[in-house]
Amino acid sequence: MLVQIARLLATLDLDDVLQQTIQLTTQTVGAARGTFFLLDAQGESLQRFISAQAYDAETREIVSRRVLEQGLAGWVMMNQQSALIEDTLTDPRWVVLDAEKERARVRSVLCVPFFVEGELRGVMTLEHPQPYHFTQAHLRLVEAAANQAAASLRNAQLFDRVQAQQRELQAILDSVSESLLVLDRLFCVRLANPAALALLGAQESDVLGFNLEALAARLDNPFLAQLAQKLTAALQDAQSRFELRDERAKRDFVVNVASIDARRAAESGYVLALSDVSSLKDLTRLKTHMIQMASHDLKNPIGVLRNYLDVIRADVDSGLLPDRRFLENMYKALARMEALVVNLLNVQRAEETEPLSRELFDPYELINAALEDMLPSLHVRQQTLIQNLQPNLRPLKGDFSRLREAINNLLDNASKYTPEGGEIVVSAYSEDERFTFSVKDNGYGIPADQQAAIFQPHFRATQAATRHISGSGIGLSLVKEVIERHGGQVWFVSKEGQGSTFGFWLPILT
Ligand code: ADP
């Protein structure tokens, strides 16, 4: 038995070590069954309770607590010495758990403590249905077995702890949204969490063991080559953080670098945490752009106003009535400024992504409100408005004021990108649970090669005919956002020099 127990040293599985120790000693001393209470590596709480009895989880908990607090195992732990009970009926250290059944089953008991490096780590109990079954010789033999098993127990417990820590680490790695890469000193990937694999669009087996540069070539991913370069530079400059842009995916990252072992940084390898900061960058870029644009675009109408005011003051000083056309032009400059400010506000609002309201309203009310806003610009540009609204449009549900802004943007564009005297047709109909709205103009149109980007924020088509028209390139992106948040879609068709039709549909919700 002792030889077999000594062989357990090669076993790293804790449950195996415990089971086999019980089994070998049970057989050797002719016991009916054995139980093991194992404390954790700190000797503080119960780590395993192995019993021949098939208890459910709750009963196990109750049984183990009672036995440890009041029973023989508790006594052995407390006194740190073995115990031999010749007859359970006459020994108060034996607590009877299930009165009659057990009285018949267990009459004699051996119980020995297990010490690892002098610290109590567990207790094994062997039972027999006959009284006076166990002898002092049995006791000494089992004590020797416990001594022998201690080293295996220690190894298995350490291994168990390492495994538990590894599982914890794995759970952490799996749950963080940052992409984590662990590299050895040659930049070979030793570990990549699911977020990192998703970022690289690769399986674990594609990346493990590969050096970053080799991987860049293998996955045809310039981002990785750039990562290797920047990492080398950062390590040379003793920097623990750098920025990186994935040009293909148009995403920005901040990479934090930590050495696995700070004292032997160059040999131990590195942990890289890549955080996607694109949305922050987009926001910063958007704000910078808005500020540049607003200051640039506002300068012009302000200049115009100042010039006219100078002229008018001079006229008034010399007793003349100012020219009415000057006033009209001043109004125009003012309108441009207003439009810019409205756009800025819209961007601000879109960033805040206020929740949409969901009110029931009459679509004619929506369209008429928007058309009313448009009348002055139609008037100034002498454009004709044709309304093509289906009678009996079904009521809509959604955010009235944001939809009104969306329609306003489409109407404004139609008027703005159509020369004086042009024609604008507004249509609306409901069909198949959809409400469809469109604005057709016979204006400048959009060059075919620029149409794909038209709904992107800040995009403005560049063509000679519309160069004189100021704008921010924000309007259409807002229209798209509002419509899509309502569950609908935007579309357009356009031909350069002939005109454009912009439209959208919304689901009719009841
Ligand atoms: P803005 O008008 O402020 O530039 P928008 O986002 O409303 O911004 O529009 C983006 C671009 O789409 C415009 O710059 C213009 O090039 C083009 N565009 C939009 N509507 C029309 C239209 N009805 N006709 C021709 N071009 C248009």
C-alpha cells in the first residue's frame, strides 16, 4: 500500500489523489468505506469532502459542517492526532447523522490527520460495520499512509490552485472588451483573447506562436506590421503607451504595453492591451471640423453684413434712404448664418442621441410644417413647388420634430442645389405598411463618382456648379440617422446637371 501511495506523487489531479488514497487504505485495513475532508492550501476552509455516500449538495454541506464542528473529524483536527473508535455506540465523538440507519452501519472507526509541511490539511475517516474491527496496528499503518500521501496531496493541491487561477484568468481574458495580446521577447504571440482574435479576424491556431511581423504577412494585415514597428519604437523609448490606426477598418487604438516581469522586461515578454478609441476620435475630429467649418463659414456672411452696414451708415449720414436690395442681401447673409448655427445645434443633438419620442401624428401636418419653413427660400430663388400628396395618408408614429428636421434638410437641399427658377416636387404616399416621402428637384445633381459617400458626415460633392453654395455636409447624415432610428431607410437618385430625388420610407406603426 505504501509503495502504491508513494506512486501517487506522479498524479496531479487532486480528486484522483484523494480517491486513490481512500481506496488503497480502505482495502488494506479491510474498512467498509472511507471519507476525506480536505482543507484548502491555507488550511482555512474545506476544499473537498469526499464521501462514499451520494449526498445532494445541500446535505453534503450540512453533513460536512456537523462532522467538522461536532464529530470525530472535528475532534481529530482540533487535537491534531489520530483517533480509533472501537465502538461508536459508546464513544461520544461519533455523531449520529441519520439515527437508526447509521447505527447499524458504522460501529468502528479510524480517523487520521494529514499534515503538509507540518500544517494540518485534512482528515481521513475509515469505517466498519462491526465494533472492534480496527486495531492499533491499523492505526499506525494508516498514519504512515497519510504521511506518505502528504507530498502528493501538496503537489496536487498546488496544481489545482494553478488551474483554478488559470480558469479565472481565462474568464477575465474572455470577458474584457479590450484586445489583449501576450507576446514573448521575440514578439511571438503566446496568448490572444477573443477580442484580439476578432480584431485580427483569425482563429487562435492561426496566431499562436507566430511573430507579429510573420503574422502580418501571413494574415496580410498591415496593422500588425505597424503594431510591431510601433512596439519596438515604444520599447526603445521606454514608452508604455502609443496610438495606432487601422487604416483598413478606419479604427483608432490606444495600445498599453506592460512587461510580464518588470525586472527582466527584455526576456519575459509583454502584455499588450488595445483599446478601440475610434468613437472618441470621431467625436474629436467632428468637433474640430465643426469649429473650423463654423468659423470659416461664418466669416463670410459676417463680412457681408459689415460691408452693407458700412454703406447704409454712410447713406444715413448723408440723409439718404438705404437701397432696399442691400437689406435683402443682408437678410440672405443672416439666413446663411442661421443655417450654420442650426447645423451646429443638430450635430450637438445627434451626439447626445436623445431618445426618440413616439407620438401619433397626421403626416400632412408634418409635411405642411416643413413646407412652410421652406417658403422663404423658394420665394428668394423663385422656385416652383409642386405638391403630389396622396389623399388619406395614414397616421404615423414617431418623433414629430426630428422627422420635421429631416424633411427640412431634404427640402433645403432641393432648393439650395437648384438654380433660380427651378422646380421642386414633393411627393408622399402610404402603401404596404410604409409611408414614403420624396423631394425631386431639377437642379445641379450629383456627379456619379461622388454619390456613394453622399450620406457620410461632412461629405460634400465637389463640382464647379455648386462651389458657390455653402454647407457643412452634415444635413444628409442627420436625415439618415433619424430615419434609420425610426426603422426606415433613405435613398436617392441623381444625375449631374439634371437633378436629384431624395426620399425615405418609414414603417407605419399602429
Ligand atoms: P450640405 O448641404 O450642408 O453640404 P448635406 O449633408 O445636406 O450637407 O448634403 C451633402 C452633399 O450632398 C451636399 O454638399 C451636396 O453636394 C449633395 N446634395 C445634397 N442634396 C442635394 C440635391 N438635392 N442636389 C444636389 N446635391 C445635393
